[in-house]
Amino acid sequence: MKFFEKERPQIFIHTARFKRDKKTGRRIWQFTLIVTFTAEFAKSCDVSIAEAWKYITKRDAVAIEVLIASVAFGCSIDFFAQIDDADPALHLDGVDLAGLRMTREKNVVEFWFAGEHENNDSLHAFMKKFAYTRCWAQFSPEQADLALKPGKK
């Protein structure tokens, strides 16, 4: 699966919630990430994501949201404080990215997706510092099941 292949998009960490799983007692971070999507990013992503981009950017389309019924399983994510940093500020393995959707407001298209990861010291420090801010990320998904699903008009 291609998911921002050979790209390091700027992301906005929209939501970062620290919670305890009631069943297992594990402490986890849930986060929602947003990328302002461009045509270059569409080329570096899977076909279904590129199709969603084409659909939502059509002049005659009235869609303001396209849901992508999918999950990117086992994704590795490297977060960087600056675009040209060589070493990541945080590395996460085994993150399942779900809730993929594109939204459009006028000429701005945003790509939303969510994930969660078990808490550790470096993740906790990173989220406290970078939650609700912009940073850069590189993604390396292992596999995915992607399909378009009609969204709201």
C-alpha cells in the first residue's frame, strides 16, 4: 500500500487524548492527524485515496466529505519537529490508522485519519509538547484494506 510514499507531509495533530482502556487497564494515546492534501500527495498515495482526491476536487462535485472505508494496518510513523530534521522526534510502530476521510472547504482539501498507541515515556512527552500543533511525518504501512465509501453531501 502506498501512503505518502517518499513524502514527509506537514501534519496537524488535531486531537490527542490520553485514556485508560477499561477492559485491559492499558494506558493509550488516541490521536487524530490532518494533512492539507495536494495533487502531489495524491500521486504518492494508494489508488483509492487518489480517487477520493479526484472526486472531491471536481468542479461539478458538490461533495464536501469523502469517507474511505479502510484501515492501514501496522503503520510505522516517524514524527519530525522540522521538515529537514534527520532524526525523528518520535518513532511509533504498529499503529493502525482508521477513519480515513477527506473534507473540502472552498479550495482547501484536508485528509483526516486517526490512530492509537500504548503510552510510553517518549510518546507522552511528544504528545504533551506537539498536541494541537503542526509537525512533519513519514509513514510506512505494512498492509491495508482500502475502499471508497459514499460520504455526506
